Amino acid sequence: MRREQLNDLPDLLTVEEFRRQAWIGRSAAYELARTGAIPVVRLGKLIRVHRSALEPVTNDDQPRRTHGNPRAS
């Protein structure tokens, strides 16, 4: 994800939106939120992830990683 794309996202993302942008699994995303490893806002039962949590995964220099077995190449 590029920085321009990051700025186009809303300030608060659902966990599902966050995990798709970060290319991580659902369980991993909820674990990051549960442990406080990413900035979240809790609104009752709703959990929203702050867009800034995606900054470590933005990289303008490298191509986007694809899913799949890296050893299969």
C-alpha cells in the first residue's frame, strides 16, 4: 500500500478493513487489537482501528506481496 492510498482511507477502519489492507488474517488482526499492539477505539461492542496502524505496512519502494506459498517459485 502506498502513502497516497493510506490517506484516502477513513480515519477509523473496521477490523475487517484493516486486515485486508494489512494482508493479515482475521485472527491475527483481532489479536493485535486485543493486545493493544495496534491503536483501536472501542464503541460498545464495536472495534475500530485507527488508520495510523497501517503506516508500518506502507512501503513505496517494494512491490505488493502476493498470497501463496513463497517456496513454490
